[in-house]
Amino acid sequence: MFPRPLRALLLPIVLCFGACATTSGPPEAAAPQAPVQAEQAPPPTPPSADELLRARAEHLLAGLSLEDKVGQLMMVGFGGTTVDESVEALVRGRRVGGVCLFRRNISSGEQVARLNDGLRRLLADGIPPFLALDQEGGNVVRVKDDVVVLPGNMALGATRSAELAYAAGLAQGEDLKRLGFNMNLAPVLDVNLNPRNPVIGIRSYGDSVPLVSELGRAFVRGQQDAGLVTVAKHFPGHGSTDADSHTALPIMRETREEVLAQMEPFRAVIQDGLDGLMTAHVAVPGLTGDDMPATVHPQVLDGLLRQRLGFDGLVLTDELEMDAIARRYGVGHAAVMAVKAGADMVLVPWRAEKKTEVYEALMTAAWSGELPRARLDDAVRRILTSKLRRGLFEPPPLLEERLATPPAPENAEVAHRIARAAVTLLRTDGKHFPLSPGTRLGLITPEHSLGESILERVPGAQVLNVPTWPSPARRAVLRRQARRLALGSDVVVVGVINSRQLELVTMAAATGRPVLVVSMGLPYLAEQADEARAVLAIYSYQPAATEAAAAALFGEIGTPGRLPVGLGRLAFGHGLDAPRPGRAARSERGKRQDSARGGR
């Protein structure tokens, strides 16, 4: 069955085919002839769904003014959590193509659902906007309630499960649509080849091109099956660099062949019918011969992406206000360069004056011919096609009905399934892991949810909550506190997100007490915890992941995860199976949770 926006076009087209197949007029006199068998004209072939979609997009495009078309090129952001006059002037006044929300715009699931509803109403008489966010899971989460909060991509990489990746995309897509979002700027498909990469890290599925390709394809299918416009990022790849494009221009130093190999995850999802791609502000001299960023480079966007890879979907730039672009070209000029190079939309989320600069630069370029009208129309055509394909012109279910319907319980369960399948035992001395519930336990952690999960199992445990990034003065105090806690414990568990917690591992171990480490960040760091008797990697500090870590520490679950990246001394795919204690040793909480979660 054709989607409803396309069915309206089907009837007149079919009627036209039928009318053209008949003739009228008086019969001609003729001598009697022997009867002949009349040939039956073949029935007209109805237009395909893609043909109808293209026809609708062309019809919409023909009705847009130049100002409307330029507005469609803009994906904007704003401050605040409600639609006020300034937001109306931006969204309705510029007739923008999309709005991207960040943590500054979101206080709760209900609030952001009402905000999205208000934003959509601003353009109810025109082209509906993309309502987007970056909801990756892991350390990039914009909305935390009324949606599944996934442990993150590297945790998925440790599970090796395309089935879980699909379930993650589907669950997240369904939950976000319920809150009024119709686009997600995820998943990250960068291959994290550089352990010192400051911007990708656990946002990647791993350092294996086949693994990233397999899980990326599955996640994209799930999210698109939920009806959410899916924009994968960051093309052509950011995972081998050692700079952050927010502050500097990263340069990929690899050869042409190596760069093309890193792009395989993007090629794979493009072949599967990906909706959209976000560009990376990286220079690729191995492909282009210069240091121009991919976001504004015709050789990358048109030559490589459009022509070589055959991608005909939506291309959205990363934030043009990042220093890698803004300092080099200026935001307005960069917007014109990007669209001329092959981008369809430009992301300008922060400063109000930069949105004005971008709009005026694009308008001037369109009037002058610097931005050819054919290129402008091509970009808007892709935007309209994406919105039609994903049903943005269809009114969503009423807001109050959506808010009255709680998220599906099985969606939240997906996060727990991933977290438990991701727990990776990197090493153990065979004596102190798993723990006994009767152990005098001390815990040092920068993530409160790990402490909460452990206290539910061992109410008498000592817990020292530490800042993720303590000041130098605070670090000295924390070292003394860590020593005192260790001296009063039989075993110490230390949660690690960064190197600031590694020094607390050293301080606790110096007392002679056995130390177990739970790595909640990059596993490269966990390998440096030489004093630890056992090291667990969970790749995330989200609650589902820390709950899984606590369950593994007490032997309620195993450690099925496998390293999704290679470390200095541990190979890709490494992971130990933890010894499982008898059922009687499991905590009552573990039993209750297994019962509630279907016996897993």
C-alpha cells in the first residue's frame, strides 16, 4: 500500500492513464468483414511509490519562493525550553528546514514533547521541519527520561550482536518519535583507529571496519524501521585523527586506500538505503591533495559521496560554528561553500548572529548566481523527498494521546540486554572475583549509579563519590580519602572513567587491599590499572551499564563481552569468562531482577 501522502497523487495519474487509452468519434462505414479477435490493450502500469514521491516533491518545490528554499537549507538551534517570540521569529520567520535540540532545550520527556509540538505548529501551513537531536547513547544523550537510554556504541561493539544493534535502533526510534522527534543524528560510524582520538572514542562501535559496518547497518535498519529520519556521522570518517574539530582542523594522514577502507561502514549503510549523512570537518589530503575540510570540499561531497558511492540521500554538515570551519572561512561563507560542494543542509545551532549571517550569505549567493539555482533546487528536492519518505507531512498522533501512552517496557529492557552482554573481563587473579555479598566492601566511583547498584546488594559498603575531573587541590584530598576507605575494607572497587581515577586505584592498592577496577570509559585506560586484581570493562557510565557491572561483580551474570578494540597487550576480541558461583550465592536483588526481566 502506498503511503497516504502519495495516494493523493495516485488517483489522478491512474485516471490519466485510463483516459489516454480510450478514443471517441463516430464509427466509419465499411464493407462487412469476417470477425476478428480484438486485441486487448495491456492495462496501464501504475506509477511506483518512488515515482509518486518524486512527483510530490517536484510539486512542492515548484511552489516555494527563493526565500523558502534558502530557509529549507538551514538546520538551526536556539536557547531555552519553550517557544517564545525569538524562536518564532527564527523558525517561522526564516521558514527553516529543521531544528536541532540540545541538553539546554530539554528538562524532561514531557517538556520536550510539548516543545516539539509547538515547533511543528509554527510551520503548520508550510513545509514541516525536521525535529532533530543527537541521541547516540553512552556519553552523548540529550533526553534521559521517557526514552530508552542506550549504553552506547562501544558497548554494542563488545556484544558482537547485530540483533541487539537492530533492537537498539528500533527501540530508540520508537521512543523518540513518541516525543515528537522525527530525525536523529546517529549512529556514529567512525572507526576508532586512534586510541588518542579526543572526540570519537566510545562513541564508535570499535576499531574493526567489519564490526562497525555490521552493527551500523543493523542499527540504521532498526531506527529507520521505526520511521525516524536517520543521519549517520561523520563522513568520511573521524576515527583515526588526534584533534577535535571543535577547536582545530583534524587531518587524516592515511593513504587514499586506507581512507577508502575506513569509509566502508558508510558505503554499507548507503547500499541499504540510508536517509542521510553528516559531514566531518576533517581534511583528507590522501584523497584531495589539499587540506580543505571535507564539509566544504567538492571532491569529497560530490565526487566521492555522490558519484563514486552513489549516495542520493540527505547531506547535513556538522556544526559550522566549530573552529575548524569558522576560523578558517567564516560561518556564512562556509555555508555557501558547503552547499556548492554538495551539502543539502547546514547546521548552525548556537549564536543568533551566525544564523543571520548564514541566511544572508546563502540568499546573496543564490541571487548573484554564485550558488547555482540548479544546485539549490537539488538540495531542497532532497530535503523534501526525505520529509515525504518518512511521513513528516502526516500529522502525528495527538500530543496528549502520546503523553498518556508510556514507553514500551521492552524498549527499556533493550538497554539492559546490551549492558549485560557487553561486560568484558579483561583480567582476574582468580581469587577476588566475583565478590561475596558478605565482603567488607569499599567503593570509589565518579558515577553515582554504580554506588547505588552496589549498595542495593551490600547496604553496609563504604562509598566514596568522587568528581569526574577534580581540581588539583581536590585530588590531594581524594587520595587521602581513598587510603582511609581502603584500610577499612576487605576489597576495594574503583570505578574509572579517566586518568584521575587511576591514581586512586594506585592509592587504594598501596594499602595492600585487593582492588577491582570497573572501567566505564575507554578500555585503553583500563589496561593501565596494573595494581588491580581484576578489571571489568563496561564501556559506559549509563545506569544500565553500571547495574550490569554490579551484577557481574557479584556473580549474578557472566562476562560475555569481548574487546571491540585492540589494546597494547590485549588483542581485539579478548575477554575472559568469569567463574559463576552457585545459585545460592546470588543476591536476592539479582533474583528479583531476573524474575522481572524474564529470567535472563
